Amino acid sequence: MPEKMEDFSEMTGFPGPVMEPVQPLGGDGRPLSLAWISDELLARTQKVWSRAYGRPVSEEEAVEILRNVKQLAEVLLEAKRGGGKR
């Protein structure tokens, strides 16, 4: 048994601390996978969809909306190119 509780190097059978997955962040604090979402696009999305929903749309909701629209556009482009299943 180690002399100090801080010295875990000699202990065995204990898993390391559980940590949240790390995502690389861009300059604005968003994951790099969302770097295509500018502050202006995000604000406009919130404004448009807040009006459509009749309530304020959060930043998280706006990001989800933009991701869904991007995914739909990618599917439609792939289908147009003939890559979709028939």
C-alpha cells in the first residue's frame, strides 16, 4: 500500500479517473466540426426560427437546426448526383 494517498503509481486494480471526452475547440469555443457555423449564421437562424416557433430559440437548438439542414442538403445533393438508392 502506498504511504501517501496521492501516490497511486503503486496501486493496482483501480481504474483511472473518468473524464469527459475532449473535443478540439475552435476560436469561438465550438467544436471544430461546427466551425462552418458562423456567429452571424447562428444569430440569423435563432431569429428566423424564433419567429417561426413563436418563442425564443436557444443557441443549442439553432445549432441542431443548422446541423439537420446541412445533413438534408447533403442527402439531396447525393441523390441528385445519382448516388442515392433507387
